[in-house]
Amino acid sequence: MKNKNELPLCPVEVTLSLISDRWKVLIIRDLLNGTKRFGELKKSIDNITQKVLTSNLRSMEKDGLIIRKVYAEVPPRVEYSLTETGLSLKPVLSSLADWGMAYREKCK
């Protein structure tokens, strides 16, 4: 998680600094429905590479948005889920979805 002194003063900029990457928003969207494995996330997010997904997941874990749980099995199993902080982004994503649907309707 980032140190308070490292964050921008503007609250909108703080939020954007955490979710501004389009992939992060899509990862959060998928994890709002529950815990997912890496392969499930990769399959549900069109055109994301394994490298980009891994990088974004690591960044989101560092920022305290997701939890990565590794199971000591053969083959190893890794699951990702949202933290309380990550879950608190649900109304933000809902607002984005509502706005996007309204905009799409307006453009018909």
C-alpha cells in the first residue's frame, strides 16, 4: 500500500493513480463477482497478455486492492480476490458502467 505522503493531494487523482490502467478496472470488474484464478482472469479479459496481467496483479496487490493466495499443491494453485479496499471500488465501477451505457444509448 502506498504511503500517504506519496499520494497526490487531489482525491480524483488518487483514485485514478490506482485504477487508471484499463486492465486494472477490468480485473476489478471480474473480481467483484468473487475469487478467480489467473487463467480465469486471462480468459475473461480480451487481448491481455500474460505479462501485462501478471504486472497489473502485482501492482494491485502492492496497492492493497487484491489478495493473492497461493496453495501448496501440485500443480500450484493461485487465487486472487479483492480486499475490503478493492471491494469499496464497486460503486465507482457501477457509476462508470451506468455512464457508459447511457453514452452508448446516446450515440445510437
